[in-house]
Amino acid sequence: MTPDEAPSSGHGDGRDETAAERMDRLWDDILQELRVMQTGAQLFAGFLLTLPFQSSFSELDDFGTALYLGMVSLAVITTALVMTAVATHQRLTGEHVKDRVVAVGRGVVRAVVVMLALILVGISVFVFDVVVNRTAALVAGGVAAVVLATLLLVVPELLRRVR
């Protein structure tokens, strides 16, 4: 019996699956997560790309312009990261390296989550800066950062500890 045919009994999740089946399942999970995040990245990018065509966009100060360009850069990198997972899978399909593809996919998912969180914080700062003032913008960005850190780091850690 090859390693791919042997049940993966050491994972403690009660599943009776081969190593290959486990990798396929994990990859399917990663793809589903990336699909959800890709939609968010596309919405953010779409929102950001419409702003320069607004008449008041030319009134941005250096801070607003730099923040805007930073968010556009993050949106481009985020989209590229999502594409990386797909390109990696496409290039390596049939190469019998699914474990490496899954490892890369997990890293990509983590990076995309961080990038989307940064874009959310940036959008909060940007909108509050334009609509209210710089102080309110920094407070809104700080609150967004704390909420996102709690939801994305603290909550999963608490769930991991409750077994």
C-alpha cells in the first residue's frame, strides 16, 4: 500500500481518507476560501478604480493621494495573490505535488486575508478623511484595525483552544 492509499489516521478528525484524498479536500477548501475573498478584492478594486473619475478627487491632499495609491497597490497585489494560487495549481496539476500546492495555497490565503484587512482599514481611513476630518479618519482606522484583529486573530485562536 502506497502512502496515498493508506488511511490518514493521525489527523484526529475522525475521517477515513487517504493522504491524497485529504490533500484534495484541503485544496477544495482553499479554493472555496479564495473564491469568497476574490469577490471582496474585486469589489474593493472596483470601488477604488472609480474614485479618480470623481470631480472632488483632484482636491485630495498628499496624504489622501498617498493613501489612495497605497490601497490601489494593495488591491492589485491581493488580486495577484489570488491568481497565484490558481496559476500554481494549473501549472502543477498532474505533477504529484498536491501537498506543496496545498502549502502554497494556505500561505496565499493567509496573505490575502491580511491584505484585505489592510484595504478595509485603508478604506475606513480614506472615507472618514474625505467626509469628516483626519482625526476622525485615524480613529476610524484604529477601530477598524482592532475589530479586524479581533475577528481574524483572536476569535480563531479562541476556537482553536476550545476542543
